[in-house]
Amino acid sequence: MTTKKTGPKAPVTPSLPERVRVLVIGAGFAGLGAAIKLDESGETDFVVVDKGQTVGGTWRDNTYPGAACDVPSQLYSFSFAPNPNWSRSFSPQPEIQAYLEDVARRSGVLDRFRFGVTVEDAAWDEADQVWNVSTSDGTVTADVVISCSGGLSEPKLPEIEGIEDFAGEIFHSARWDHDVDLTGKRVAIIGTGASAIQIIPSIAEQVGRLDVYQRTAPWVMPRHDRAYTGLERLAFRHVPFFQKAYRTGIYWGRETFVPAFTWQPKIATPAKLAALGNIKKGISDPDLQAKVTPDFQIGCKRILISNTYYPALARDNVEVVTDGIAAITPHGVVTRDGTEREIDCLIVATGFHTTDQPIAHHIKGRDGRTLGDVWGERGVASYKGTTTSGFPNLFQIVGANTGLGHSSMVFMIESQIAYILSALEQMKAGGITAVEPTAEAQAAWNADLQRRMKRTVWSTGGCSSWYLDEHGNNTTLWPRTTFAFRGLLRTFDIDKYETRTAPAVDKEQVA
Ligand code: N01
């Protein structure tokens, strides 16, 4: 399996300091946003580490053909760094990556980033009230750790018999091997999720044959994408508030989808009709139409958007295979009916470790157990998706139940950054060395979330998805409006936390 990274060459960065106040793990949207806002708040004693060679995170790593955002870029960008130059409503990956690199450069925080550094372990030291973090570049001690490692960073490989023995080229969608020329080749792709539906139309014409292994047909709506006119771009740049108003319009437009997900799935009937129309428009063969028509409620899995996916499936050199994969041989894929389809290249578009994030197994809390141990026992649960009982001074961005089915994760990320900055400010002002949500606050938060979750389409829509863990609990998505989330995270609610102060400060207070 190819694990090669792409992107600009590693800048030469100094090695890690031994001590920092804040260590940020990950340099994607979350880590970069946190770094910029930490700096703006006057907190300059921080370092950001990332195993990659530049900023961008999932946008740096996902370079597959056709990669683009599926939330309009006007909203899928930092509110504090608007980009008047977006070329179109849904920007392609290179443009998003260039945006992130540009924001990083202009913000003047890049000197605090250390690339090519992998976090191996982080352990809370209760005596000294610090995190000791071992990395591929040495050990760093930090008062506070902000984990921005993201939910879509670790590719998930399918457990299919024989996959290790495949003799042709094989790579995951998130680790695209650009050295492989697909022209004229017999190619198979496993998966029909958000990544696959962007890849398939982008390579269908180029390859000799394409077998699409579909386990579950997704709902795919038309993609209302267009290039911005020169006049619009001029207005974004020069007309005061125009871009802000445009972004606000998109924000509220998307927020109207919330009731359909969280309250009454029938509200999504027009979306369902549009998606069914999309099938009919792209495919004329009734058998293929039936094969790609989903059998679950729209919204239960992520709703995808594409105008080119169904026409690609309808091509003569493309076959949608639904028989189920029994095994992979050195030269092909064998389906449950015993048919072997020979191929030269296998693309694995099977998603990410979302509910079982590998980093959780490397973060050890107050009692020496890892986040992975704790979550393995009780299920993934945090307080406000940001802090976790038993793990003092650990903040997670894009943590439990912060994902969205309808709007921009950047909005959620910025809400969490504000919460963390408020925490750091209150800690500083109060001489507080450690904060940790009380077990009661965390339990109440999660009870409320899971109560709300019961009526969402993600629970009732008749599908299985990566939103749900092995117990059927939805620990990934936020079941309310994004403005509710922002409101709840506006200020750090220290009364819901156990706090500790440095012994010196205690003595001063006594005196
Ligand atoms: O992954 P997925 P993804 N045998 O998990 C199938 C974001 N994203 O990389 O549905 C056969 O959605 C699986 O089948 P099933 C976005 O948040 C955003 O596509 O489980 N098939 C499914 O079809 C998205 O939700 C953009 O039955 C197997 C597919 O593989 C998230 O990333 C673009 C299998 C996995 O789909 C992940 O998307 C791309 C097996 N053993 C991604 N195992 C934007 O546009 C899995 N599958 C912003």
C-alpha cells in the first residue's frame, strides 16, 4: 500500500523546544486556526507539530483527482481570512490547499510550526501538572495540549481476504499515488462515498475499464457549482460587506437543513426528489438506475453532490458491481458469486478511522489510561466535544459529536478555538494550572446529546454509517444548529470544571 506524501518540500524548521505553554498537534484548518488565534490573543509560547511537510491536514493529504469541497468555499474558509479569489462555489483541493498555505504565510505564525514531527505519546504528569509529549523529534513538556489531529486523517483499509497479496498497484484515496498512470488500465475502486464519487468521474474516461464496488448506494444530489464572474470577484474584494453578506447568506441557507436531519426527515423530501431526478438524468438504463438507488432515508449517511457521478457510471467502460467482495487475489477481485474481475490497479476509497481515532491510543490521562482505553470501555464521550474528564488541560478540536452533515466544519472549529482561548485566559487570570471537566458535567452533556440523537435521521434512517460506533451510538455528529454550538462554547464555563492551582499560588492566597 502506498503511503507516499505529496506537497511542497519540507521547510527547514528548528527542532522542538523542551518546554512550551501550549502544544498544538496537527496543522490542518484546526491547528492553523488555533495557532493564529493564540498568537492574536498574545499567547506566543506555543508550538504546532505535524507529521506532514506543510499545513493543510486532510486537504494536504487528499490529492486524488476531482477532490473538492462539498460545502461552498465562501463558508468553508476562516471567517477572519476571507478569500476574494475563490474561482468557483465549490473550490478544488489545490485551491483550498493554496488558500491554507497563503493564510499561514500571511499570519506570521509559521515560525512556530514544526513539520515532519510525529507525536508518539503524550502523558499527563499529575505531580507537575504538565503534559510530557514524546515525538519523533524529542520530548516536549507543555502545560496545555490542543489536539487538532482531525477525524479524517487516518485512512481506513478494508479487511478483505487476500488484499495484502494483490500484485498490482494499490493505494488509498487519501494517499493517492500520482506516479501511477491509469491510462488504459483495468482499475477497480472500492467504495462509493464522498471521495469515490469525486474520483470516479475524474478517471472514468482515462482508464481502460473501471469496476466500481458499491456496498451501499449513496444519495447524490445535483451539484450547484459555477465559476465566479470577474465582476463578482471584484465585488468580493472591493465592495464593503459584500463577501460577508454572501457568506452569511450561505450560512443561513445551510442552517435551514438542520430540522430535516434532527427532527423530521420528511422535510427532506424535495432533496430526495432532486436526488432521484439526478439518477434519471445521468442514467437511462433502468437496471443501473435501480442498482444505484439508495434504500435508506436521505440524510442518514452523508448527502453527496455531483453532476458527473451518474453519467460516469453509465459509461460503457464502467461497471457497478454490487455482488459483494469475497476476496482479492494477486490479479483481481472476486465477488461472492465467484466471479473474478482481473485488474491492474486497485483504489481503496473506504474512508477513515473516525470513531476509533489512532491518536486516542497515545494520549494517557491522569490515571495512566489512554483516551482509547477509556473510550473503548465507555464509548467516545467528551464535554462540549473539546475536553474530557480524566484528561486535564487536553483540548480537542473536532472532537466527539462536533461533526456536521450540512455545514462548514470551519465554523465549528472557530467556535472551539474561542472556547479554548477563553479557558486559557481564565487559567492565566486565576493562576489555575489544570482544568478538567467534572464527570457529572460530561455525563449530563452526553446524556442530552444522545437523547437528541434518538430522533435524528442518522439514528432512524435505516442505514449503517461511520457516524455510529460499534454500539450504535452517534459519537461523531452535532445534533443541533451550529449557532447553538457557538453559543454554548462562547465562554469557558469554569464552574463545570475541576481546577487546580500551583502550590506557590495557593501559598500566596493563604498569606
Ligand atoms: O469515506 P466514506 P470517504 N467493502 O466512509 C465503502 C469527507 N469528505 O473517504 O457505505 C466495500 O464516506 C463504504 O460503503 P458503506 C466527508 O465528511 C469530504 O468517501 O459503508 N466497501 C463507502 O461507500 C466524508 O463523509 C469531501 O456500505 C466498503 C466507502 O467505502 C468523509 O470524508 C470529499 C468497505 C467509504 O465512504 C469520508 O468520505 C471526500 C468494504 N470493506 C471526503 N469498507 C468533500 O467534498 C468501506 N466501504 C469536502
